[in-house]
Amino acid sequence: MEPRLHFLTLATPDLDAARRFYHDGLGWPMAHDEPGEIIFFQIAPGLLLGLFDAGKFDEDLLRDREGGGGSAVSGVTLARNVPGRDSVTETLTAFEAAGGTILKPAQEGAFGGVFHGHAADPNGVIWEIAHNPGWHIADDGSVFFD
């Protein structure tokens, strides 16, 4: 099987807050909006981010939210690599202005020579914003290790 990912879907307790944050606040164009159900954003060539109403997410998976199935994700971050150290701070500032919360201000990372910070969207999805001089991001968004 080829290693491919076409959709990254996250359960979202407040779909309207997600729409305000990503679309209205950050200016991301929506690839598709199914009101009350799911929003899709094209985040990379061939990759969509789906923000799915948490109740409908559990229903789709045949999980009983009350019975402990839940939709909480832990141990996961979404990451965006930016071209320079200043871009880390600028991007974190944009996340905060859009309604996100800075969890870790821009700073030297403890691992791998990265300069980064973390922010959460209004539903608690954690984003790492990073500059790693050992990575190259092509114009089409492809990532290469130098």
C-alpha cells in the first residue's frame, strides 16, 4: 500500500467556532461547507482538513459519546513549517488574533534545532508553528529534509 493521506478529519465540539477561526479569522478558503456537519479546507496538494461536528463524528463511527467513546484526541499536533524565525512569531500572532490561544510562545526548541511555538484553535486543536533550517518547503508545499 502506498503511503497516502487525503483527508485529516478532526472531531470539533463547536463547528461555528472552527469556521470563525479558520475561515473568518485566518482567511482560509473553504473547499466545502456542509452546515451543521463538516467543513473542509484544502491544506496541501491532495490533502483536506475536515472539521466534523463532534456529535456527528461519534455517530458516524457508531460510538456512544456518553459511554466513553468520546472524540478527544491527545498526543497529536498539526504542524506548519514557516520560512524563518520571524515567521513563527508572525504566524502565532495571526492565530491569536483569529481567536486561538498561544500555548508556548516562539522559542528555541529542545529537539532538532527547531525554533517554534504552539497555539490552540478554539476547539483545542494544537498547532506547532516551526522554522527548521534543516527542512525545505517547496512552492507546492512538499517537504524535503536537507
